[in-house]
Amino acid sequence: MSEQTEIIRKKRRLSGILVHPTSLPGEYGIGDLGPEAYRFVDFLNSAGQHIWQTLPLGPTGETNCPYQCYSSFAGQPLLISPELLREDGLLSEEDLRDKPDFPEEKVDYDLVKEYKDTLFHKAFERFQELKESDLTQEFEDFCANTDWLSDYAMFMAIKKSRDGMHWLDWEKKYRKPTKSQKAVIEREFHEEITYEKFIQWLFFRQWAALKAYANEKGILLVGDIPIFVAGDSADVWAEPRLFQLDKDGFPTVVAGVPPDYFSATGQLWGNPLYDWKYHKKTDFAWWMKRIETQLTMSDIVRIDHFRGLESYWEVPADAENALSGRWVEGPRDAFFEQIETVLGTDLPIIAEDLGIITDEVRALRDRFGLPGMKILQFAFEDDDSSYLPYNQPYNCICYSGTHDNDTSTGWYASAPEHVRDKVRRYMNTDGSQISWDFIRTCFGSPARIAIVPVQDLLCQGSEYRMNVPGVANGNWAYRIGKGLLTSDIAARLRDITHLYGR
């Protein structure tokens, strides 16, 4: 972290916007790391903000969920900007001329994947034609210095050759390869493996440039680490000993949460659970590498489902829902003591401490000085809620809502009248622009950091939410319409930001 970003991170009060890069406007069907991302940084700067929070940036699977990725380390290929590839000479103007008629306000993932895969293979062919150059040297350096890359590239090459089949359904020589078998696979899929490495190089090259630009503009990037990994991932395939699996690689127990605000039967996530005894023997080496990698991509990281590091909900792998689970002790203090050994104290980590939170979880969070999360939408459903601003501590992050919540406008429209009445009285409003009332209340809270989803700046309703927990399809497709983030919105947000000392 640069001296400037360290100064900003330690500033007394900060604020920012939550928006995933896939939600940005653009000409290629999905938000990416190209010109619109730089324009968004400029918008944040003009609006007086210092934080851009994203969701996890990994390569997503069939559901397009950023919390279920094919790798804990790799980047999302769909975020690679075709326009930046043209600037690098890897695509031509003609390559970009004939594109599909993409919808403007949602991502059609199937259409985007087909289109971008064609573009990226053209870029790869052009790259292979290059002789020695700065680009080829950059690529070679990236491959030589990225220790997770070979396993990931091999995993994706095999997976694509098997039409996306789960790795547990591959032939044994691919499912559990020995070191000598990996050497054979490397030769068999040499071209495909090199392509996957090329794609990752493009992603990290573009992301590093965007992060540098954001930091120069005084913007900190807040990343997101899902506590669990997808079963169908390079992580589980390459490092099965990190997880509770049977001899064939199938999980014996899986992750979930008991009934909560979002679901009456709990949520059965299905992720394999860690073998924490093994992790502890290695001084949590895999996790330390994971956090350090994320901190090269962002300035602060949010650990999703933080409470699972104190105790986690363990569900039998054959269960139909999460009701039959039980609480099991997590790694607790030893985990964070090792992070402090590696990173030092004053950890740049946000604890996602929503859901069923016990005194033990709060104590773990507070022992290591980690800020928790306070969601304003939850504040008005109970008397004297801990989410109400007057109950919020300084060391927390106040959100109007998150990617899992309805938009503030949508939430208010569907809330019971007694809840809406409390909101109006608390915020001293008639509710006609409730999103901005939430923004003002969030920014005016005692919380050290205030963050609002971009939908709230645009007063958008429920049809614009990012995710509905427990619903398998139709999520993660939200996009900001072109031209909606105006200078008037920036000025209004800047005024509120200055008014409340952020």
C-alpha cells in the first residue's frame, strides 16, 4: 500500500460506493476494466468519495455468482476490456466492429461469454505472433511469479475440454493426477493451458492499471473474500487436503447457515468445509497467500461470513436443506494471530458480521480491532436495534444496504406501514426520495466508514437489485444505464459527504 493510500485509509471518516465492475456501463454487454471503469473512478473523485467496494473478482461458474468461483486467486475473464486490448494492439478496430445487440441494463451472460471468448482467442492468436517485446516479457514474468497459475490453467483447460463438467466427473487421470501425470497433461493441453495463463495475465494487467489510477485519485479499493470456496474449483481439485473430503474427493460435510433474515430454512451453500487442523499445522499458509493476493488487488478486504472463523454451520453433505446442521468451532484467534504475524497489526480487514452473531463472534472481531457492518435497512424492524445510528460504534461500516438487500427504494415500498412510519419519523422525511434519506442518514452516522450501493444514488426500485438470496437464477445481472451517474448526482453526494465530515 502506498503512503498516500495508507494516509487515506487511516483518515477519520470515509465514504464510498458499492458497485461490482460487471454493473458498469459499456459497449460490450458487461461492465469491464476499460474506459467506463476509469470514468467511474472520476465520478467517485468528483463526488468526494474515497472508497470503491466491489464483490469478489474471481471467474464465476454457471450461476454467475461471484461467491462461487473456479478459483480463489484467479480473475474474472469477462471483466477484460476489449478496448484496452485494441490499445495494446492485440485486437483491431475491425475485430470490435461487429458486436451483438447487448441489453443495456442487464448482463446477458451467455451472449457475453460467447462474444468475448471469440475476441480473446483472436487476441491470443495475435499475441502468439509477436516476437520478443515488452508484452511477451511481461507475460513470461507473470507466469514465472504467479504460483497458483499453473494448477488453475490446467484445471480450466481440462474443464473446457469436458464441456464444463464438474471435476469429480472427470476420468481418474485428470481427477487425481500424480506429478508425472500432470507433466503428461501439460503436454496434452499445452496450447489451452497457455491460453488460460494469457487470459489471467490480461486480467491482472488491466486491474493493476485501474487500481493505480484509482489510488492516484484518492480512491481506496475494497475487495471481498468469500470465506468458502466452490467445490468445483481449482482450489479443491489441486489441494484436496485443505478440505474435509472422502477418498474420492467428495465432501463429507458442506457449508451453510441456519434460518435467518433471508431464509426460514437456512441456506445450504454446499461448499466443502476446511480441514482447519491441517491448516493450523501449516500456519494457515494457503489462507495467508489468499489474503496477501487479495491485498495486491485491493487496499482493504472484506471477509464474507466472518462468523465462520469463530464457529461455522456444518451440514451433512447429503442433507436437503441447512436445518440439520450444527455449529463447529473455527480457527478463531490462531487464524488472526497468524495474519498479524504476516501483515502486522491494524489489519485492513472488514468483518462481515451479519446474521446470527454471538458474544464470542463479537469478541473475536473486537480483539483484533476489525470493523463490523451495520445495515440501515435492518435498523427499523426492532426497537432500539443495534443497527440504528445512535447505537453504532465508531469502528464499523454503515451501509444503507448490500448486494444481498433490496434497494432502499424497493425495501421502503414493501416494508410494513409501522416500519415506514418509524423511518419517516427518524429521518424527518415524507419518504418521497427515500434513497437519499438513507444516504444522508448513513453518511451522518457515527460509523468511521459509510458505503451505499450505487442503486441508491439512482433511486432505483426492487427490479434493480443485484441478488435475491436463496434464488438460484436471474441474479448478478444488474447494470447501470449509460449516462445515469450525472454531475448533478455527484454534486449532491459531495455536499452530503462534506456536510457530515467524510
